Amino acid sequence: MMTLRVNGYEYEVDAEPDTPLLYVLRDDLKLNAAKYGCGLGQCGACTVMVDGKAVLSCVTPLVLLEGKRVTTLEGLGTVSEPAPIQRAFMEEQAAQCGYCIAGMMMRAQALLQRNPKASDDDIRAELAPHLCRCGTHMRILRAVHRAARLMDTAELSPSDQRGAQ
């Protein structure tokens, strides 16, 4: 048994130390945003954040997560109150099939947390490990820039937000 901190909650997990995080998230915790794509860490569909850094959950064993904070897409926002990154991807209609999008949003979230003024080149480099065949790449780029603006606005006080509009 080990304790796993996911989306602000602690869970007792009964799994082998070498079990990939993705399996525990999907099978035990029923958090299905991270997808099983290749199982080899080559497609990005399974991306989550660990202590604010994007990681491939299909190749991250539980043993490496003791005392760390795991965040999945479900931990960023809700249907009624989406996080800026989720809202931006919806507003820009950046998803087509949607299979890779959760992983892309998590990697983009990690990027914007450390570099809120990310350039097109920064975003492209950060999302390069993700395989996507839908052809919404320009919408994804716009969504990440929109999320950055939304995150910046969210940090302002209500009176400052009125002045920013």
C-alpha cells in the first residue's frame, strides 16, 4: 500500500511499486482524462502533472510518486467552472477527436505555470511530444495563448479585471 496525492486528495493505493501511474488513475481512481495511447511514452495522450511538471503517466511508476502531487485534467476545473486552459480549448474549438487533448492541455498548463508569456515557438516546442492527427494545430496554439490571457486576468482582482476589459 502507498499513499498517492491526486488532485488534492489522498488515496491509499494497493498496487505494485512498478505499476504505471496511468493504470491507477484510470482503473482504480476512475480518472479517465489521461488516455492510454502507445504505452511507451511516445504519444503524450497520458500526460499529467507531477509537482507542476508534465509527465507521461504510462511510463511513470508509482514508486517515484511518494510524497508528490499528481494533477490530472479533472483536477484543474469542472464542467460548470472550467479552468482557464479548459475554457480556452473549448472556446477555440481546439479538439476534434479529443483523444490527445487532455494530455496537451496538461502539458500546456505546466508550460504556462512556468512561462506565462510563452511564444508560439515555446508552445510548439512544449507540445512537440504529442501526436495529433486531427489538424487543429493552429486552434491549439490559439487556445494556449487564450489560456495565458485568461490566467493573467484570473490573477487580477475584480476591480482590476474591470479595468483590463
